[in-house]
Amino acid sequence: MGKIRPPRDRKFGKQKVMCIRCGTREAVIRKYGLNICRRCFREIAPELGFKKYS
């Protein structure tokens, strides 16, 4: 069996950015410095002051 290498630290890219609320790395909204995923954003958007127009 081969040696197991730990995952390397990323300096940039998709794997570097994670949601500050749930910790997922998929579909993160970074605009305006939010850094939350789209699922968490839909839950807390009215509290942040965003309005739904459609």
C-alpha cells in the first residue's frame, strides 16, 4: 500500500472559499463580501435587506 499524502492547502480557487454559515464549498456568493452559499443566502436574505422582485 502506498503512502497517504494529506491534502495540500489551496491559495486560491473554488476549494479555498467556503460558506461562513454552513461550511460548504459549492455555490458560494462572494459579492459584497458575503461569503455565504446560495442556500444560506435564500434563508437570510430578507434579514440582510435584499428584496425579491419576481
